[in-house]
Amino acid sequence: MANVTIRNLNKKYDGGFHAVKDVNLEIRDKEFMVLVGPSGCGKTTTLRMVAGLEEITSGEILIGAEVVNDLPPMDRNIAMVFQNYALYPHKSVYQNMAFGLQMRKYPKHEIEKRVREAAEILGIESLLERKPRQLSGGQRQRVAVGRAIVRHPEVFLFDEPLSNLDAMLRVQMRVELKRLHERLETTAIYVTHDQVEAMTLGDRVVVMKDGWVQQVGEPLELYGKPLNRFVAGFIGSPAMNFVDVTVSDSSGVLWADADGLRLKVPPQLVERVRAHAGKRIAIGVRPEALHLASGSDLPEYSFDTAVDVVEPLGNEILVNFRAGGAPMVARVDPAVRLKARQNIRVALDPERVHFFDDKSGAAI
Amino acid sequence: MLIERKWKKWLYFYLPMAVFILFTLFPFYWMAVTALRPDHELYRTWRQASATPFWTLEPTLEHFRGLLQTTAFPKWLWNTMLIALVSTVISLICGMFAGYALARLKFRGSEFLGTAIFVTYLVPQTLLFIPLADIIRDLHLGNTPWALMLTYPTFLIPFCTWLLMGYFKTIPKELEECARIDGATRFGAMVRIIFPVAIPGILSAGIFAFTLSWNEFIYALIFMSSADLKTVPVGVVSELIRGDIFFWGQLMAGALLGSIPVALVYSFFVEYYVTGLTGSVKG
């Protein structure tokens, strides 16, 4: 069991591409840390550097108290699960799981014991004699996980392990991985591009973009208090709505104006937004912070618009419309019947409004 | 769905196929018939009333007996087998390591090296034999099996390297990365994981290399002079054509016997051989 410390980590490829920029992370013992971001954001490169499969350009990686920069992968006491499973096609399931232990010269009975134990945890006891090509995608995934857990490593590394599974199986395996982590209590670093996976699995989540860490935090913290516009837009589905507005100060009251939209800046944000008076900033509202206006809604937090498209999902209805020159989505009660081109009045929850700097994208 | 008419399938598939098979197999048939034909049938004109150019009425093993008893054919067969095997093994071992390095290791000039190896394969043997003859003489290897065992790899290694490089590239990198995390060194991962997975590719490279050295003619003709040390292709041609006399029956008997080992090798490994060329690994 160990914590993983990453200090000022950089990766520059020979071609000059700077994939990972000054990453600092402290992954605690037994923590499940998820790295998430769009493709090319450096998350996989970071993971591969922890594994020792990619050379470190500068910075330090510590597993426990030991700097592992120059240790080969085999000496880092880690186990990794790959996206394409990377099962050895010429070995049986048993041999696949035993390989790592054989390489480390474990006695035969110990190998046998550990493989059986892992197979039981994962429910693949009946498959031990099969070859990987005789297994379904989900079974291969389990074998790949089994191969990692027999080693009892200090850190698990997962590189998009669920991406090759179909949607149903992915949800099922997601739950199993979470349960497995709770049972094994081993530090885990998990890379994914799927924000739902990140939110459901991670004790904490790291959002990355263009090689930079954007924000590190618990799932609900990322959701409720995004540090910048990128995190706000990346976490949550449907994504947060953004409208570019201009702030104006009329005798002490701040207003955010856009084309056909005039909203009062909520009192809790007035102090911080005042510095941006006269400038363009972005206002961000999550779809669930919008609702159809009723009599009790204040007019300074409401606006008129027309329905564009209605997406009835059953448990909720997503209403698409335009406001302030930008497309928006509201998540509304499924009992409401709406038609395209129908005029509606939408109100927002002033407690759940975010403002972002126009240039840096940082939250205000 | 389109329903094809039967006659169309016959016209566009079976008929061209039959023509093709006839075209490729006829020389072998001719070889066999000639080898089994008695001399008096061989050397009479086709215009004779009793002539049967496409089959024989009196099959005989006389030519085979002559070939095995009056010439050093069994010795040639043994020479060819030994030389082909040794040069194939040498070339495969070198090709496996070189192919792996070119496919996986990134080092300065690796692409240039790959191209350079390929270019050496393109230099015709008819040019190379002159400098090679010089080297063989300087090393005092002339007229020994080593002359061929060491010169055949000059064209076999580039060939094996390229074929195997292509095959190694189809094997997912993650396999050896996983092995390295599992506790193998880079070399260990190569030997324990990549080579076993690449067996179809290695086998087809081996079969090709074996066939190429089995059939090789020009080096064998130049570097070997004693009748006892010759290989089948050279021996048959140089000992069974005396002046302007062709011993057709024995020539064809020799050719037939000489092609059997290669045919056997192919038929045993045909499945590996096909996957080896198309290259496929499924995790």
C-alpha cells in the first residue's frame, strides 16, 4: 500500500510536442484517483510515466517514499490494465494470470493459491483453462483485472479499461471495479475520457486539458465549484450552458446583458463580478438550474424564449432553446408538455449561477 | 440479396480456375511423365504413328534407378538439405532480432537502417557473386558447405528481417509493456511473449528462406566444384547434361525428387504460412 506523489512532471516528445506540463499530484494511500480529459490532454502519458513505460522529461514520481524515475516497470510494484486488455494470446487464462508471479519466482503453490483466489473474486474460475480468443469482451476484461490483482501490487494503473466494452457491460464493470477497489483497498490511478466514469469511480478526480491539470477535487466539488470554464463544461451531461454577457453597473445594481437577455447578478457574486463591470464575461448555468418560470420567480432572473427542440427522456425532459445568442438546454419536469416553437418563460436559480472570465476562463 | 445464376459461377469462377490450375500444374505433370517414360519413347519423334506425347504406355523406374546409382544424387539431396537448414536457422535468428529492433526500438538512424537492409536485398545476386567469390577465396571457404551456408544469409537475412518486422508491427505494443510491468526485462518480454506470439510469422519466414536456399542456383554453381559437394539444382544440371546431350529422364527424375521436400514443408505449414503473411493477432 502506498501513496503516489508527482512533482513538476513534464513530458516533451522528440518532435517537440509538450504532452504533460508541470503536473503536481498527491495520490493518497488507498485512494481511487481518476484522470479525465479529452483525448490528447496528457492523461495517458502521465499514467504511462507512473508505470515506467514512458521516459520522464523532467520532474519526479514517488511511489511510497521512493523516487521511481529511473526504475524499470518491473521494479515499481505496480500493475496495469490496458484498454485492449493485452492478454497474452498464446497463454491460457491461468498462465496469463500466473505470468507475473512466475517472473517474480513465487513458489508454485503460492501462485496457484493467488490465481484461484483472484479468479474467485472475479467469477472466472471456470475459464482458467481457456485461451483469450475463446473469451468474450467482458471476460477478457476480467482476466486483465485478475492478472493485475494476483500480484498484490502497491498501485493499480488503469488505462481506459472499459472503453472497448459495449454500453451495458461498461456500466456493470464500472460497479464491479468500484466494489473491487473497496475490497482490495489499494491505491489506484484510473484514466478515462468519460466524465461519467470519472465521477462514479473516483474518490477524487483530476481534470486535464492540453497537458495542464485544470482542477483536482472530489466529484461533487468539481461539479458544484468548477475552477474554470473548461471544467464546468466538461463535467456534467448535458453540459453547462454558457452565454457571453456584458456587465453593467446601474446605481449599485449589477446587470449581465446579452442579446435579448438581461439578468441581475446574484447577490453572493456581486462583490467579485464588480471588478469586471463594463467588460465581457461568460455566465454559466447548468441545465438543472433552469426551470419553467412560475409566478413566484423574480423577473430579474427570468427571460422569454421559444422552444427549439424537445428531448423527452422519460425521467426528465431536455428543452433546447436559444437565449442571449447562445443555444441552451434546460432539464425540466417530465410532466410538462412542450412543443417546438412554443413560447416559454424560463427562470434560473440565482444560487447556482457561475461567472467565468472571458479571456482566462477562470471562475469569478 | 442477389441470386447468382449457376452458369455464371461456372463461367466466371470454375472455368478460369480450371485453366489456371492446368497452367500451373502442367509442368509438374510433364516432369513426372518424362521421368517415368522409357528412353525409346523419349527419343522418338512425335510424328510417329504410335507416339503418345501426353502419357506413357510403358512406365518405368529406370531413370530413378540410374539417378540414384550412377550419380551422387543422394549426396546432393543431403547437401542441399543441410545447407538450406543451416542458412535458414542463421537467417531466422538474425532476422528475428533485427526485425524486432527495427519494429520496436527507436534509435537514431533506425529508419535508414531498415531501408538500407531492404536495399541490400534488391542487389542482384548476379552482381554480388563476384565480390563474394573474392571473400570466399580469401577465407579459404571455397568448395566447402560453409561457402553456401554463409553466403545464403546475405539475401535471406534482409528478407527475414523485413517479413518479421512487418509481423512484429502487427503485435500490439501493450503485450510487451504488460510483460515488462509483470516483471520481464525488455529482452525477456521479447523472448517470452513476442516471439511465441509471432510463431506464424517466424514459420512463414522460415519456409520462404528454406525454399529460397533450396532453389538457389548461382552461388551453388560458382562456389562448389566437386561433384560430391553440389546441391540438387546445380548437380542435376551440371552432371546430367553432358556436352549437348540431355539425359531427360534422369534430369526430370532429379527435379521431381528435388521438389518433394519443399512441397512437403509447404503442405505441413500452410495454415501458419497464410496467417504469417496476412499478420493477425487477436488479444
